[in-house]
Amino acid sequence: MDSAPAFITLKAANLSESKESGKLDTPKSDSKPKKKICCACPDTKKLRDECIVEHGEEACSKWIDAHLQCLRKEGFNV
């Protein structure tokens, strides 16, 4: 068992290819949220929360959907 595991060999191959091409193997930063979910979309969060407290969750689907849409635009998978 002198050979390295396959995942190490593949990773090493990817690193050598990226060095030759001059590009780094980094994940796309566009897909990762830039904020914590609790801090994203404060306006829609406030409207959603106030509506739920006053009218109940069933009556606030418009605000819930608006907040979820905002979170998705910020990069969250909700």
C-alpha cells in the first residue's frame, strides 16, 4: 500500500492544473451569503414578524413570501 488514497491524488492533480493555468480553485463567492440569515433583509423581516404577531401566520403569506424571496436574493437556500 505505497500509493496515496485516490482523493489525495485527485486533489494534487487539481492543484497542479490550477498552478499551470494561473487560476485558483476557489468556490464562487456569489453563491455564498455575505450576511448571517438573522441580519439579512431587515425590512421584510420586520413586516413579516409584525403581521404574524397581529394577524397570525395564515394571514401573512404575502409578507412571508416577500421575506423568503429577499433571502434567496441574498444567497440563502430557503
